[in-house]
Amino acid sequence: MALLAGKTAVITGGSSGIGLATARRFIDEGATVFITGRKAAELETAAAELGPAAVPVQGDVTVPADLHRLRDIAAKSGRGLDVVFANAGAAGSAPLGEITDEHFDLLFGTNVKGVVLTVQTLLPLLNDGASIILNSSVAADRGRLGTGVYAAAKAAVRSFARTWANELAPRNIRVNTVNPASTATPMMTAGPGEDFLSRTEQLRRARREGSPMKRLGEAYEVANAVLFLASELSSFTTGAAIPVDGGYNQI
């Protein structure tokens, strides 16, 4: 039997990268998946690729009205929600002394406020026994140069998972995080730019060389870990952080 047969899930940031790979995995395992994204064209393309089990809902996780609309659309299914993957995020680099309000607000707004608003808004729809997965990062446990704001935001996500796992345990709702290392997604490979995740081959080479496995992760590899946390295979796992990092933070 499929691992998510008859289940209903929400994946934020589901139009590309890890979110899209996870939506594909969930659908392969029998789920109906609501996917969100800020860019309408990209979202519609993803939904067309995924097929009828994917329901696109355009929106920004930092905008409460967008999340309320997502909640209302999901509620119309009448089945509640069994899985929420709070995946939408933003990345950037700035060393101490160069941190701007814009940089701070983008990273904490998307990675922290967006996660809190997503989970809190969808909480009334969660069925007993549901699974919440938050996308954190290996950066939460590192002191890599220039990533102070990003790392702090991802550490906050990890902290929320622990507290929420405790608060929601009476409803048998599990809350966990995945902690990926650098992953070959459009965000990582988009090309030159100011953002530290877009600095072409030099950055990708450094990330590969820094990995014990000497390569970047693949989006489907993170998606496999999210599927584990979403399914009954992890029925006794909550408050955990699952590394998908090629040993980067382990060895």
C-alpha cells in the first residue's frame, strides 16, 4: 500500500527545488497535495507537471491573507490536513557589520515568521495524528562565515519544532525538521548574482569539496527524508532533526 494513500498535504514553496521534489514523492505515494508559491507561472507549470493530485495556490507565506486563502481552499476538501511541509524559505549572506534591515527582514520574515504563520494558520485543519515537517538547514549548527542571520533563522526553526512537538503531542501530531546541506536546486544553481547561493561554480565547488561525499545533495534525497517524516514509518519520531547532508555535520 502507498505510504500516503488517501492523505492530504500542504507544501509551501512547492513549485521548485525541494518543495517540488517532495510534492512529486507525496503524489507518487497516494497523497493529494496543495502546493504554494509566489510566482504564478512557475506554480502553474509545476502543477501541470505533477498532475491532478496537485492543487496550486499562489501566495506568499509572509502574507497572512494569502495563508488564510490557502487554509480556506484546503478546508473545502472536507478531509482536513494530514501533512504540512513548511518548506518555503530564503537565503542570503552578509557578515557582521554589513547586515541591513532588508537582509534581516527577508531572512527572518520568510524563514521564521513565514513558518510560524503557516503552521499556526493551518493548525485548525490538522487531523489528529498529522505530521508537521519544517525545513531547517545544517547552517543552524554551524558558524560559516557571513551566514549569521540565515543560520540564526534556521536555528529558530529547529527550536520551534521542539516546542511544537511538545505542545501538539496530546493530539498525536508529530513535528520534526529536515536539515539539508547544500542541495542542487534552482536556488543553488541559478547563476551569478549578489546572493551567496547564486555565485556560480566557485561556490558549488566549495560546497562539494566541503562535503565528505564530495557532491551536492539532490532535491529528491531531501524529499525522501520528508516522506519518511510524513508517513507512518516515523510514527515514533517527533522533535527530531533529520540531517540530509552527506555527512557534512556528522563526520
